[in-house]
Amino acid sequence: MPTSSQDGPPRVREALTGLVQHPLRAFLLGSAAAGVVSALVYWAYAAWALGRLAPPPDEAVAASVALVLGTAVSFAGALVAIVIASVALRLQQAQDRREDLQASIDLLRLLSEETSRFLTPYARALQSARKLLAVVEIHRDSFWAPLDRQRLLDPTYAADPAVKAQIDFVVPHLASIAAALRAMSEQLSLLHTDSHANPFASAVFQRTLGHRKWCTDPGGAPSGEVGLDALPTVCAWLELKARRLDVLAAAPRGDLLVALASARMLANSARTQHAEPFDDAAVRGVLLLGFLADADVVQDLRTGRELRSPLAELLHALASAYDAQRVRQALCAVLADHPLLAASADRFVALVPSPVDAQMQACLTRYGALRPRVRLTANGFA
């Protein structure tokens, strides 16, 4: 008994669901039920009338049957009509949902295509920056091989077989760094062009790189401050640094040795923004890379200014310029008149992967927290 009572309601629900899903079957069953009810009414009325009086006239019996049958059939027809209307309503709602989904998919596709004019060259520029860091990371032993500080200014020291082998090994890496700088310049030039091709890419560009500043002056002079939205200036600066690295790679071994030793000295002497020492090999690799490209900054140490590597600052600014919240604000600003479209843009940003390499982002985030700088005083580096 407990089993039948538990199975009863599910079976009733299944039967009712079957009737809703098959309106014709419901109509036929309702008509059959109405016919049975009409027959029972006719037989009951006839038996009652025959038992008490004379047989009822045919018109009375027909009227009774018509009354019961007509009401039942009308009720069944109304029920079928309601069921058909509810099914049609559900179909219309399903169609509306499909259309809304398709519209969202089309909008996401549009946003992907239009914002790719910014994201693609930006990601490629960051990829070139990643190659810069990779050269120093992979060949760390070559760039940081031991040197005799007492003999750095000795002209014969560069001819030492061990030093000569080290310098010869570093030279092709300088060429790789110069090539990566040129590649980054080319991608930033494409970014400048493509980011102004449509309102979506332009809005993202202005809310990310357009909000960042970068200083070409190692000492941080206001006259050297440039907005990252001025990408032609950035590209020209990168081309200049690439040419200087080419010249350095072709220079005599003695000059290259002095440049490498100076870059290492500056990287090792850097302090945090609070004038504290730090121990982070990846950040020191960024500093070494920057001071190799900015070999002329050594002269500025004589003025007592605090120096930072402009190339290292540029890499940090480029990597930290992308922010999902700013991208979301940019797209929502373009679609401000269409709240539903803005909601789709919000979902789109949540799905877009960051164009910044995770390892590079971690390294440059630590760099941004330390903000290393170099300063020379009468008592030495401080």
C-alpha cells in the first residue's frame, strides 16, 4: 500500500503531462468520457421514468442527452483550446529565448572582431617584450658570469680567453634584444593605427594605454614625460635603442665589456623606492636589460640624480596598462544607450583572457612594487 500511494501522484502527473503534450488525444478522451456520461444519464433517466410513469418522450430524452453531451464536448473543446494556446505560448517564448541568445552571440562576435584591432597588436607587442626578458632569463649565466672588478679598465683584460669567450657569447644575445625591440616597435605602430579604426578599439585604447604616462628621461624630468597614447614617439625611441644595441654589439670587446659591467653594477646597486636593498633575480634581469639599452645613463650618475631605466619603466607601463575593469568601462561607454548590449559587453570582458603573459606580469608587478632606482653619492651608491 505505501508503494502504490507513493507511485500514484507521479503516475497522475505523467498522465496529465501526456494529455498536455497531445491535445488531440485529450480531446478524444474527453469526448469519449462525455459520451459515456451521456449514455449513463440516458439509461438512468429511462429506468427512472419507466419505473414510475410512462416512457418519456423521445424529445425529452434527446434534450437531456444533448444537454449533458453538449456541455461536456464544449468543455473538452475549451480545454483543448487552452492547451493549444499554452503550447503556442511556450513555443513563442522558446523562440524569443533563441532570438535573444542569437543576438547575444552576434554581439559577442562583433565585440570580439572589433576589439581585436586593439587586443591583437597589443598582445603581439607584449610578446616581443616577453622575448626581451626571456633572453636575459635564459642566458643569465652568460650575462652574470664572474668578472674581475680590479681589471675592468685594463685593456688586456678583454683579451683574456675566458672574458673573450663570455663577450663573444653575449654579442648574439644583444642582436636578439635589438630584434625584439624592433618587433615591439612594429607592433606598437600597428596598435596605433588599428586602435583608431573603430569606436570599440579606440575606447579600449584610450582607457588603457591612454591613461598611462612614461618618462624617457632616466632622472624622471617632467620634460621627458610622454603619454603611452603617443605611440609614434614610443616607437621612435625603441628604434633608437635598437640601433644603440647594434652599435654596442659591433663595438670592440673592451667597450662591450665596460658596458656590460656598468649595466651589472647599476642593476646590483639599485634600491627600492624606500632606499632599501632587495633580492629578486627576475627584477635584476629587467634592470640589466634596461641599463644595457640605456648605457649612456651612467654619465647622469655624476649629477647625483636618482636614475631609473627608461626601458624597464616602459615595459612595466605597457604590461600594467591593460586592466579588465577599464576595458569593461570603455565598452559600456560605447554602448551606454543600450543597457542590454552593455550587459553583454560586461560578460564579454569576463571571457577575454589577459593578453599579458602571467610570468612577465608577475615579474613586472614586483618591479612596480619595488620601483628600483640608482643614486650615487659621495659615499657611494645609496
